[in-house]
Amino acid sequence: MQAWASKQWIADNALMPPAPPTVAEMYLVHRAMQDHALAQSAFGGLAGYKLGAVGVIEGEAAISAPLFTRFVVDASTEASLCGGVVSAAEINMHNLEAEVGVIMAADLEKKTDGRPYSADEVCVVTLS
């Protein structure tokens, strides 16, 4: 967390900490990251979780990792559209993957006729 927050990247792979040997230990590392003092002071606290590796690890439907507020761009605000940009260089990642989420104002109950909702019907219950 310190290297990430101070942007003092670990360039030598030999100096990188070893990967956790089990999924359980990986989640302990994730918990330590989200409980670390820098999670709040440098990264704005926990915003949610990133879900990934669906079907990759035997016995796990998917894995999750903490997602910090500093790396969430709210595209509904003008400030975000005009400068709330997260760059790969900023967080020392070789790629960035967009995660898209919406806030629903109401549940979409299963239709009695079994048909899926149209985009327009979904938009009606999506907060702007």
C-alpha cells in the first residue's frame, strides 16, 4: 500500500512480495489492504469490490478484491467528465478495465409473460 500510495513502484520483480499460496490467504491480504490506514487516507476508503476470474479457480465461482474510492470515476458528474480520469500510469497498472454500474430506483420484478425488459424499461428505473 505504501509503494502504491507514494508512487514508488517496485520495478524489480525479485523485490515483489510472493503471491498468496491459497485463495484464503489472498483474501487475508485483501482484508489487510482494505483495513490499512492508507486505504482511507490515500485511496479514499473502500468503494466496493471488484469481481473477476469467473470460473478460473476450481471451487470458486469468482474472486473479489477491494476497489478503492480514488479509482472510481462517477461519470454522472461534470467534474468527473472533465477531469476525474484514472490513468494506467497513475496506478501503475499495465491495463485498465472499465467497470460499469448503475443505481436502480426500484426493483425490476420478473415479468408475468417471461419476456426480458427492454432498454427503455430499464432506463425508467435507473437514477440519473
